[in-house]
Amino acid sequence: MARIPVRFNRIAAAFDEAARAPPVRLCESSGSDHSPEDLTDLSDLVNSFIESNCGVETDEGKINEQEKENENDGSEGYRSDSETKDTLKSLMGNNICDGNEDADVKHKILLQTEIACGSVKDVSSEGFKRQLMSRLRDQGFDAGLCKTRWEKFGRHPAGSYEFVDVNVNGTRYIIEVNLAEEFEIARPTISYTSLIDVFPQIFVGKPEELKQIVRLMCRAIRESMKSKDINVPPWRRNGYMQAKWFASYKRTTNEISAKKASEKNDAVATKRFVGFETLPMVTYYCRDNFASKAGLKVGYLTAAFNANGSIGLLL
């Protein structure tokens, strides 16, 4: 049973004392009296409210974590591991070659994404997602780089995230390379690892498909970590994970980020003003009779220097 805060003990004691006191006319204007039995019933009601943990902080000072998670991760009902795995397979696009229009679009996007990944050594490097977006646009897709950003809410910290999406005939597709990495946890169970193995290297799917994947995986994360007596960190809870793809976002189609464009302009401006400015060279020519006014021609002067070896002999 939860420890009852002191303030509730005082309230209960006040009601108990009031119950032992003689009847008092509490509201003369209404003409009604309150008997000791009525006050005793009210005291019992307060005590039962306090003891019921309803709206009262526990020893840890928090609402039951399990109940709150059940409300947020869509885990109502029981799913076996095999059912969860089959559902994930269907959502991951493992049936991407079924031949319908939606599957054909996914296959085309997947093909170009694979080519882009093959030309990059590290797909997790900075700028890869922008390069992927640029390549898809070169192939005729309406691709964009989306950046979500959210403030702290509840127990979930603030954060931001980037991903690539493609719009085809009014349908939006989200692209993720190595989506399984977003669901990595400490000391996973064998059952949880088997779910991670279902993830393809490249995910191409609709937002509603990704939402279901996140809910299923967050429930599996909680079950796996609970069995290992590990607390689920805020960044692996359903609310935080959903915010990565479904919080407010800005979409851009620029091949160069605004930050890099600004740095490039600053570099050009710096080169322009650092050092001395090069001035145009002006060449001056002397006329042949320039030295004749001094009574000595240039040819004679040179000869005199060569013959005597010093200026003193000429003076």
C-alpha cells in the first residue's frame, strides 16, 4: 500500500474530530442540519479515497508507469511473438513485389535508394540523407528532406530528427536506411532480437505503416527490458519514437544545406578581404635623349662604370 502523505492524514484527522463533535447547524440559510452519521460517512469517503491510490502519489512519486505505457503504445490485447513478427513482415514491405501499384512505387524508390547507398561508404555519415534526396529528385521523384523538431513533453526530452520522404500522386512514402538501428536496446532478449532480424536494410513505407511498426516495437522494447529488470529510457518510449517521424516538420529540397551555403559565402568574403589587393602594373619607358640633358648619355655612363669600377672616379 502506498505511503499516505502527511497532509491527507491531517485532513482525515480533522474529519474524525468533527465526527465526534455534537451536531452543528452548518448552513442556517438552507434550513438543513448535518447529523454525526453524515459526517462519519464523509470521513470514511475521504479515507477510502486516500487508500485507493487514485490521484495519490506513490512512494516513488509517480503514476503507474505500466498503465501509462498501455495507453500510449497501442498494446491493448495480447499478441504472440509469431503474430507480431508476421505483422512486422507485412508492414516492412517484404511483399514489395506483389505487383500492385503501391508495391511498384515502393520497388522503384527502393532501387534508387540501393544505388545511392552503394556509392557511399558510410550511410550514417553527415549529409547522406540530403544526397539521397538529391539523387531521387534527379530520377524524377518528388523527394524532400524532412526535419522534425519537438519540445519536451511529459517525461520525454526535446529532440530533432531528419528523414527522407517521397510524394507520389498524393501518397507519401518515408524512406529509412537501417531502420532497425532506431530500436536498438541494451541486453535484448532472444525474442526481441528475432523481431529486429525482420527489418530490411532499407525501409520504404507509408506513414500509417511506420506508426504501427513503432507501436509494436515500443511494446516489445518494454517487455524485453522489463524481463531484464531494466527501466525503459525516455528515448525508447512510444511517445518519443513517434515524434521522430510525426512531430511538426520542415521539408526542403535544396541540395546544399543553409548552413553550408552560409559557410561558403563567408569563406568567399574572407578571401576577398584578407591580404593586399593586387594593383594593375604600370610600365614606364624612358626616351633615348633622357640622359643627354645631364650632359652624359646612358651608353657613355655605362662604359665609365665598367672601366673605372666605382662612382668616385667619375666625380
